[in-house]
Amino acid sequence: MGTPVVIGIVVLFVIMLLSMSVKVVPEYERGVLFRLGRLVGPRGPGLFLIIPFVDRMVKVDLRVITMDVPSQEVITRDNVTVRVNAVVFFRVVTPTDAVVKVLDHVRATSQISQTTLRNVLGQSELDELLTQRETLNQRLTQIIDEHTDPWGVKVSTVEIKEVELPEQMKRMMSAQAEAEREKRAKIIHAEGEFLASKQLAEAGAIIAKEPTTLQLRYLQTLTEVASEKNSTLIFPIPIDLISMFMNKYGADKK
């Protein structure tokens, strides 16, 4: 009776050891292996064996992590207080460094992103923050990536999401934009008046050289007015217009 129990215990112990020895790591992860506290190296993907109670494995995710940077209060170089938030895209490229050289690479990346966001935007003016966002994004990406590189973390993109301005600044910018639109409208109107005056001057010069064109324009005006049937207009006919036709008729009779 005792022997089967012992055999059962041994078999159960062996099964437990095998289950503890067999490790499976997916394609998007790596296992960082430590043997008696010493770093052995990364393992995976796939199936491999470890020594129970001797080896310890830490899994590291290699997929891109999307991290929101909390809204930060920033004073720009021209002394305007704004609140800015951002998003950071990064991933682990060296699993051993991400485990050995930093306690929590996600939290560390978050903290350095917040600090860098305040520092970089604090050195920029408000106009740069609103109009040159792509340049600021590239600068943030470069600086944060330099800090996270020793941790085996690669920062691929940093995007400023939202810039929250004080209400007074919004009203000032709205008034400035309205004044700029009025300025452009006045300039366009003045250019139109200038071009129209040039056309009128050229038309006047042509009429002065050829008086007949004035009569033709008069007849064209009659045709345009006659097409309107909702009113009755009475206007005199210039004697010059009648004499022109009578002179033509007399010449034909001769």
C-alpha cells in the first residue's frame, strides 16, 4: 500500500517539475533568463526548458506601447501659461537592458516624457507651439529617445495632442484673426477698384478715338433694358444717333 503512494508522489513531483521546466514565449515577447541571480540572456520565441528553482525568467513585451502623457502646465518663453498633453509611441528593442538597467521601463519613459515636454515647450514661444508643432514633435522624439536608449527602449514618435490656452488669450487671438481678415478684404477690394479704374480709363480712351463706339454702347444698353418686362422706361434718343443713320440713308440714295 505504501509503495503505490510513494510512486504516485514521485510521478506527481516529476510532472510538476516538467511543467515548471517547460516555458512557451509568444512571438511578441521575449523571456530574460536569470540563473542563480546571474543574467543568462533572452529566450524565445517558442518553447524552451529552464531549470526549476535555479532559473528565473522575466517576460518582456516587444510590441509598440501607446502612452498618454498627462496634461502639463507650461510657461512659454514669451510668458504665456498653457496646458499641453501628448502621446508617446515606444517599444523595447533590447529586452535584457529593459529588465536589468531600469526598474520599470514604462514608468521611467512616462516620467522622462513629462519632464522633457515641459522643458522643450518652455523654451519655445506660443507662435512656435501653434504653428511649428511638427518641428517640436521631432525635437521631443529625439530628446526622449536619447534618454531611453540606455534602457533598451526605442521612442518612435511623440505627438503633441492638445494645447489649451487661457480664455483671455483666446479672445485676443480671435480679435487678431478678425482684424487680419478685414485687412485682406480691404486690400482685395482696393485691388479690384484699381483694376476697374484701369479698364474704364482704357475704355474711355477708345471711345474718345472712335465716337461711334459710344452709339453702339447706347444701343446695347437699349437691348438690355428692353429685355426686362417688369417696368416701362422712357428715354431720349441722341440726335447724333439719328443723324448717323440719316446720313447713311442719304448717301445710299445718291
